[in-house]
Amino acid sequence: MSRRPVFVGQADGADNTYSAAMLEDDKQIGLEEGGERKPDKKHHDHEPPTVLSSLKHFFISSPIITAMLVFVPIGIALGATKQNGTVVFILNFLAIIPLAKLLGESTEQLALHTSQSVGGLLNATFGNAVEIIIAIICLKEGLVRVVQASLIGSILSNLLLVLGMCFVAGGIYFPVLKFNSTAAQTSSGILFLSVLAVVVPAALKVQIEEDVVEAHSHLINLTHVGNETEIELKHHGSATSGLSLDSKLLILSRGTALVMLVVYGMFLVFQLHTHKQFYADTEDGDEEHPEMTVVMSIVFLASVTVFVAVCSEYLVGSIETITEAWGISETFAGMILLPIVGNAAEHLTAVTVAMKNKLDLSIGVAVGSSQQIAMMVVPLLVVLGWIIDQPMSLYFHAFETVVLFMTVIVVHSLISDGESNWLEGAMLLAVYLILGIAFYVL
């Protein structure tokens, strides 16, 4: 038997109020008498994806990205028929941008079908797949300088261009941008380790060259002392320099690369298992559900990877042509142009979520991607170069080493307090613009 509700101000004997507790009682009575409560949208069961829904999500969710796929067959066709190198470079450049976005989407959809740890590992592994593919092709062709420049360029692009745009875009809507300082400082600490791995080979090269100059000067000064002393000095010099400078740098780089890979594996355990609360998504919102089946996610992931490899092959093959035609160096092409290809989709994602004041996610994309490149991709390519007998080392030119070191210091100082604003973003963009000009005239 239901009772008639009495609203505030309505007389009904001694009781003239209708409390919240009575309202809950009425709801319970209604349910007991066969009443149905309207299902809450938030708790509504998500329909499992199908093959058709997977295809729709993959091709229709981003119309602009889908439209840009037209460059894929055109770029491959022109590259296969050896057309003008500049045209081949531009078309394959444009083709890889949507492919990178779809590669990331396939990875994320596959990760949603797994546990948090496995999903995080998938995103960490395939997050920089485009950069890895391009770098492997360049390394196979012997373009070691292009590989080194593209890796440094990707790190600088993420730390300065992407992070700067995130702070500016978010600062337009929110005066103060807050984020998890603990996770940000941990990531920047990992970056400092990677910078150390680059600084040590450069310092070793300078030290060895100074020792050689000093040894030669002593030999010249002692020429008239006697044959016995001269022979002793020559024997000492040969004992300490039995290996060439390049060989010593390669030994140091390969040993350091192995250490960096171990440390990165430890960081994944830290991030995905022992201290995953530092990296948990604290934003309000419905639970994310997969929009694609496991099989379709794997099929799309494999297919897109193949197309990325083909387009990258033609892109890399035309680098020498565009450097001559445009009057730019291979360093500028690797430092500025190639990072745009692999990071365009991530750039857009990071800036979009920053405008919603989700800075933890933006920093995870920008700083996290730089961290993966520095601690996983770079040492992995050093080891790969070791396997295929290419002199890929951790020795970078002095200017690149100094720039990377100063960039990490600047970014660390800006994110260490857990707050930012649009002016700090503008400062990062200004630094990136200055470096772009410097690399152009280098």
C-alpha cells in the first residue's frame, strides 16, 4: 500500500513535511510493488563491439584522418615508380600522419581488452612505433646522423613544442593549470639519466682527444733526451690507445644502452605495478570501453604498421633529394621535419585534453613520450646498430648535447611545482623556435 506524499507547507495531521528519508522510502516501496527505475546511463552495460562497429569506429570516428588516408596509396605509387623525390617526400610525409593516428588508436583499443599493466605496456611499446620504424629504415641505409637527429628532435619536439602548446591552450581557459607533480618529477628524473648517458660519451671524446694532444706534446719535448726514453713513451702510448676513438665510443655506448634498457624496464614496473597510484587517472568520467574487437584491433594494428613501414621507406629514400632541393641539412630534416610526422597525432591529442584542464594526461603524452624515446628507443637502436654492424652510438654533436641538457633543466624547473600557466607555455615555444632557427643555419 502506497502513501500519499505530503510536500512542504501542506497539512496532513501532525506531519506537515516531506523529508528526504520519506522520499527514499517511497522509492523503495515503488520498487517493491513492481515499479521500475529508469536505468542509470552511467551504469548501463556497454554493448560489446562487433566487426561492423569496429570498422565504423576505425574509419568514421575521425573524418579528417580518414580523408588524409588518400595520400597513402598515392605516396606509395609515386615512390614505387621513382617519381620526383620532393613530391614523394611530401606525399608520404602527409600519408604517415593519419597512419600514426590510426596506429595509436588501434593500440589503445587493444589495450582496453587487457589489464591495466598489459595495456600500459602496449602503449609504451607501440606509442613511438612510427619513430622506431623510420629510425630503423634510416639506420639500415647507413644514415646514422639522420637517426640521431630525429631522436633528439622527437625529444625536443615533445618537451618544448607539445608541452608549450598544452600550457598555452590550457592557460587560455584556466588561469592556473594543476597536475601531479610527483609523477612529473619522476619522469623528468628519468630524462636526466638519459641526458647523462648522452653527456658521458661527449665528455669521454673530449678527454681522449686532450690526452692524445698532451701525449704528442710530451713526445716532441723529449725527442732529444735519448732513444730509450722515446721508445718507452711510444710503447706507453700504444698500450693506452690500442682501440680507436670511435671503437671506444661504441663500447661505451653499447654498454650504456644495455643499462638504460634495464632501468627503463624497472621504471615500467614502478609505473604499472608498485607505484601505479601516482599515474592513475583521477579525472571524473565514465569508464572507457573498447569500441573495437580484439581481432579487429590486431588486424588494424598489423595492417597500419605495414603501411607505415612502406611509406617510411619512400620517405627516407627521398631525404637526400629534399635536402638538396630545399637547401637544408640532414640534421635539420631529422631534427625538425621527421618528428612532426611521428608526433602529429599525439600533439593534437595532448593539446585537446589540455584545453579540458586534464594536464596529467597532457604531460603523460609529452614528457612520457620523450622519456620512452630517450630510455627505450635510443638504446634499442644502439643495440640494433650493434647487431647489423652500423656505428650507432650515444655520442651526439656538442651543440645537440648542450641543447638537450638545457631543455631537460628548463622543463624540470617548470613542472616541479605541479602548476603552470600560459606564459610558461609561451616560453617553451620561444625556446623551440630559437632552436629551430639554430638548426636551420647549422
